Amino acid sequence: MAMKRVQVVHGDLTKMEVDVLVNAANERMLGGGGVDGAVHRAAGPELLAACRRVPEVAPGVRCPTGAARITEAFQLKARYIVHTVGPVWFGGSQGEDELLASCYRECLSLMRTRQLATIAFPAISCGVYRFPAERAAVIAVEQIYLAIRDAPEVEAVYLVAFQQVMVNVLQHAVDQYAQLSKRSGARDVDFSRHAMRSKA
Ligand code: APR
């Protein structure tokens, strides 16, 4: 089986040259701050128009928490944007872990449905939505590993973070998982050990 790659990248998500760039959106899907703001600015105004065309499933809700929706990527170097809505952290008893896991699963599932090979994630919910970083990183890595182990078409999964502290947290989660999977004999996954910068 081909090597799979999970790599932590220190840099700006919007610069990633990938098939799928994941946006940490909100349920309305009409833009916001953080990643969402940066993605909309970099993709250009056509993105907002495309988001408006995504049908509402409830008043003001185009993408429920834990779900994902795909649009074109317009002026980004990516081919598609997958918008996902992470949970707001309320202390952990409101199903936050499962909702965050669902975000990663849904994004990877949309990618696989379209036979796409590379995807870049931000640290979903780890900004304005205040999900604890270490806990989120473990969930992210676990879900990515589960999704790609039987997906020969997935070539690379990038976990992209702006801040060094988040890079370190993500890298730690990747290293931990790599050790675990090595012990259990799952050697087809290459969890890269070193963080690198995205292209400026
Ligand atoms: N590249 C990489 N990482 C980034 C970038 C970027 N350009 N911009 C922000 N980040 C990091 C933040 O530092 C944080 O660690 O992404 C992580 C996610 O932060 P948010 O963008 O605040 O996402 P989230 O916590 O999921 O909150 C979503 O914020 O802007 C609104 O519309 C959005 O309401 C939604 C909410």
C-alpha cells in the first residue's frame, strides 16, 4: 500500500496548494473572523456568493455543527473549499468531542467521494470557539488516521497552524499517534516528525 502522509505545517492555511482546503466556518456560512475571514479574503467575493447558494437546512443554517459543505475555491490555490463547523466549547459535556470528530470525518469523506488526494485542515474550533488545543489535536489525528488507512487515493493530509504553540500541540499528537500505531504494527502511515513552513 502507498505511504500515507500526515504532516504538520507552520504557516497560513490559505496559501496551501491542495485539492481541498478546509475552512473553520459557522453555521450561516457567510464569513467571519479567524480562518473563515482569511479564506474569504483570499478566495475573493465569488466565495460569498457560492456560500449563499448553499441551501439552508434550517433558518440561518447552511451547515450544521459537525457537518461539512463543499464549494469551489475561486482565487485560492486549492481546488475546493470544504466548509465545516466545529463545536463551541462549553466545557466538554455538550457532545463537543464527537462533534469535532464528525467535522474531520465529514471533510475527509467529502474528499474521498470526489477521489481527491490532498487536504489541508486548520485547527478547527481552537480559536474563537475555544476548544482546548491538546484535546482537539488528539481528536483530529485519530479521525484522520482512521479515515486514511483504507483510502489509497489520499496522498497527504496537512494540519496547518499559524501559531507555534498550536504547531507544537499538533506535532505532539501526531508523534504520539505514530508511536501507538508503530506498536500496533500499522506501518503504512508516515507521520512526519518535523513541522515545516507552508509556501509564502
Ligand atoms: N492559517 C492557519 N491557521 C489560522 C489562520 C490561518 N490563516 N487563521 C487563524 N488560524 C488558527 C487560529 O489561531 C486557531 O488556532 O486557526 C484556529 C481556528 O480558529 P478560528 O478561525 O477562530 O476557528 P474556530 O475556533 O473554529 O471558530 C469558528 O470563528 O471566524 C469565525 O466564522 C467563524 O464563527 C466561526 C468561528
